[in-house]
Amino acid sequence: MLEPNTRYIQIAFNRDASQVRRILPKIPYDPRIIIEAGTPYIKLTGAAGIRLIRRMWKGMVVADLKVTDGAVREILFASRSGANAVTVMGSAPTVTIDLFNANCARLGIYSMIDMLGVTDPLKKLLPLRNKPDFIVIHKGRDEEADARSIIRYKDISKVHSKYKTFIAVAGGLEPHSVRSAFFNGADVAVLNVIAADDPNAGLHENDDFPNLIPAILREVGK
């Protein structure tokens, strides 16, 4: 589904089904857009929330489950709900990540390792028998309040020195800053959809999505 040497935008929904119903139809379809069922959204809406996004979006859908254990059942949950990709935490045990990657491959969905809180992603990857399709370089939402916290772009080149895998960057990105993610070697820039009163960075609910999203894609190029 994803093409190498192509830049993708991942739009993450983290609130409720009404937000998805209100905003997702405003996003013009483009194969370079990935839609994410975010962790808080899935906790609130369950499988029905993923299925709702699947019905409304014909492109790639990520279930951000942040698996930490019980990988096989979690992957089945995501796959049966219509997701094309699912996330596991880089802090999970190596055996869990290996099971996760192997079973994603078996089911034909993308495996994504979220490196939130992992200080050396490459070190985490080296012992794995089964390598992931993606790693996610992630600065957490709580970390955004700390001016000293940065997105560890240097980890992209470190990982690529050993493995050819898709790399997504998440945390603190806004429409005007996604180019920096691609400049530093990312394949995917993740933008959160946020409420007007949310202090974190992202796409505001009241933004002009029909015009803003195509403008972002033009800005980052292919």
C-alpha cells in the first residue's frame, strides 16, 4: 500500500466518534494521507471506532494500540476492525515485539514500533528476529510542555544505517513544521487533530481541512 521514497501525512484522531464524523469527511482523499485511530479514541470507542474510520476512509488506517503484551490477540483485534497497521511499544519485551512483527506479517498488516520513551531505538531493534515495517520516533504529548524536550531526529539516520524501514515522526508537529520531519529523513509526519482549547500542537478542529490538507501535501512534495 505504501510506496518507498514518498512522503506521507498521518492525521490522528484522539477524541471521540463525533469528531471523526465531523472532520474526516472534510479531508480530501489522497493516497499519501494515513488516518490514525489514536490511543485515547480507541479506549473510548473500541473496535467500533476503528470500524467507523474504516467505513469513512478507503486509504490506510492505523490502530494506535500501543501493544505492550498479548501481541497476537491485539493484532487480531486491530485487523478484524479494519486497520492496515498497528503499533507496539518499543519498551515492550523483545519476545512481545518479535511476536507482534511476525503476526503482523502473517496477517498482511504493517507493524509499527512506537519508540516513545526509548532512548536508543537502534539498540532495541538489534536483538529482534523479526524486523518491523515502521518505527515511530515519538515525543509524547506530555513532553510537549517541556521546552527542553525535542524530537530525536538523529535516531532516524542511526536506524537507517542498519535497516531500511519506514520511519514516522510524531509529537509537537504543526502544518508549518512537517517539512522538518521530512528534511531529517522521515517518511511519515504525524499530525494530531486537537480541540481549540488544547495547548498541544496539531491540526485544530476548526481549521479549513478541505484546503489545508492539500496545501500541506503540496508543501512537502512527493
